[in-house]
Amino acid sequence: MQKINLTEKYPPSRPCTCDVCLNFCQRPGWWKVNEAKKAIEAGYANRMMLEISPEFTIGVLAPAFKGNEGNIALQIFAHTGCTFLKDDLCELFGTGFQPLECRFCHHNRPGSGEKCHSALERDWHSKTGQKLAIEWCRLTGLLEWQT
């Protein structure tokens, strides 16, 4: 069975700064697991946050809410938007580090974002995804590990 390539299934949309598209930036989009790994390697670890599923079964690394960098995603910061949104533009745009969900979601694709988000959740619900989340916790010092 061939694994579905999420980048092909959810291709980038055209850049847009309309109110609908900017509203997506209030809740940071998710990277694929391998994209998050590359973003960490590029030095973005301290601008990420760890989102934990309501059931506490998985953790997902995402761009942080402004003021919530390097921490578990906290509701108190949810209104601040993505840390990479500056003057209505994404700092990650064109760098190769913009999350798949951010590249895909667009006002011309109503309802499609939920499918993309679910596919990314499945990508993170893997040994590789959870291992990366734990490595990020160690790297940022979010969790102090006993030796």
C-alpha cells in the first residue's frame, strides 16, 4: 500500500491577505512531521508550541501563539495569533518552512481545511511524530527529564 503524499494531496494556494485568509493565521497551522523537524533544524524551535489533543493521546508541534513560544499551547494566548504573522504577512512565506496547513488553507477552498487538518493529525499520530514532539520538549527544556 502506497503512502499518500500530503504535499501533493494538499497543494499550496495562491498568497492572499483577505480577511478570511488572515483569520486563518489566528490559529497557527500545522506542519507535517518532517516539515517540523526541518524547521527545528533551521532554528525555529523556540518559536513553536506543543498542542496536545483533548484526549492527551498525541502532541503536535505548531507555530506558537504570540507570547506562547516554547511552551504547551495555552488558551490564554489563543487570541494573539501566530508568532510568525507580522504586518499581515507570514514571516515563513517563501522560506520553505511555512506549514503545510498554512500553505493549503485559502478562502477559495471552503471546507477543505478540515480534511487537511485531519490528515496532519494522522501524520502526527505516529511514532515518528511523537518522538519529534518529545525531542522538542527536551531541546527547549519544556520538560526536565530525569537521568
